[in-house]
Amino acid sequence: MVINRIFRKTTSIYRKLYLIYRKRISLLYALIGLTSNKNAPTHPIISKHNIGKLEIIEIEREVKININNRKDNGYHNYSNAWWYNINCPYSFSYIDIDSLYPNQYFFSENTGHPNKKYAEELYNYMQEVYSLYFDRKFSSILELETGGGEITYQFHKNNLDYIAVEGSIEGCNKLISIGISSDRIINANLKKMKPLNRVFDLVMCTEVIEHIEPFFASKIIELCTSHSKAVWFSATDRIGPAHYHHCNEISIYAWDNIFAYFGFNLYIPLNKLHYRADRMYISNL
């Protein structure tokens, strides 16, 4: 027992020192990127031609970076703001969704997706908060990105009118494998998704927006606010090692400002239950 305690304590100290080292290295890379005279990378040129004295340059519309089989498993030292760091080989690029979220991402227990118990607790908490404000339970919900589908299953189990939007093929397959009907699933990239022709009692967008390149942040917020008068929201801050999954980690207070711009300048601070309860934003229009 004594040996086990010593081992656990030593492991804990080593992990803390390692995280400090990673953060300092990440900060160094970030500073190098910010002070560099290099130009931000652009998409490859497809063609050049002239019309009179005008030079017309055509670049690739969308460059999808595939990061399968990386030795670093997605962790790196380019800081949490790596997407803006021009020394990072993937800066200002779009990482292919299906390469970033393969089959094991949805079927592994180590990806941060809530288990059934946690998902049920979260669902009950959502209904409690919503009921306290609106004096009724929500019966319809739009879920923007579904992770492992555990929360989606709660909507299914409680007979809600729900739509689950998932960008990856494997994520959609996971939903179907746990009993979600295909007519409840929309396979769509949120960066390109057009608004649906309906409104819901609630929109849920939790631990999603940090995965989406910063340039598209307002598009995601607009999707949230155009489908409901209430949005259940959470997002990861810069609290852990840098990873290619998270290209857009910022403080929740920044999201407050963006939601306010779209007229959702009322919010209820939540209890951060299972990292999926930061704010319920409410329209003030």
C-alpha cells in the first residue's frame, strides 16, 4: 500500500511537471509564430491567367488536411492558438472531419463523451433549468454535433422531438448503432450548414465550437440563435495541452459577447455539469 501511494504521488508530480513543460514550450512556439515575418500560408494555386492587364489567380477552394496515423496522436507544441501560428504546418487550414474523428473516436471511452449515467444526469439538469425559467419542460431540441450520441439517446428515450446534426460519417454511424433513427440525423458540416425551416424549444451546442476553425465562429452562433430563443452552450477554454481537435479555445466570456451581438444578451450561469453546462443563453429580442 505504501509503495502504491508513493507511486501514485510520484506519477502525479511527474504529470504536473510535464504539463508545465508542455505549456512553456507551447508558449515559446506561439511567441515565435506571432513575431515571425513569415506570411500566412494560402491554399495552393490552381491556375493563373490574364484578362488584359489583370492577373487572375485561382486557388484551391478548400484544402482538407488528413491527420490519420500521426505519431503525436494530435498533441503538439504549437500552443492552443496553433491555428493562427504560421510556424504550425496546419495553420489556416481545414482539417478533414472524417480523418480527425475516425471510428475509434466515437467508440472509445477516453474521448470525454459522457457515459449513460452522466448523460442522464445532464438531461435531467437541462430540463430542470429550462423549466425554472420557462415554466414548462422543453419538448423539442436541435443538437448541433453529437459526440458519442449519449445525450442524443436521452432525447430519444424521453420521446422528444429532436434533430441531431453530426458532421462525420462515423459519428452518424454511431448514432444509428445506438438506436437513433436516420430520419432524426442530419449529416452536415456546421461551417456550411443552411438554417432549417423551423424553430425548437432549445438548441444544444456543447463542447463543439472549440473544434471549429475561428473564422467560422459567428456562423455557428448564428445557427444556434436562428433556431430557438434559448441555447444550451459550453466550450473548452485553454486549460489543457494543445491538440489539433481544438483549434478555437477561448474564454466563455468571449462567447458571451458574440451571443450578445446576436441578441442573446441574457444568460443563466450553469453548474458546468460534466463539462457540458456553461450557459443557457436567452434571446432578449
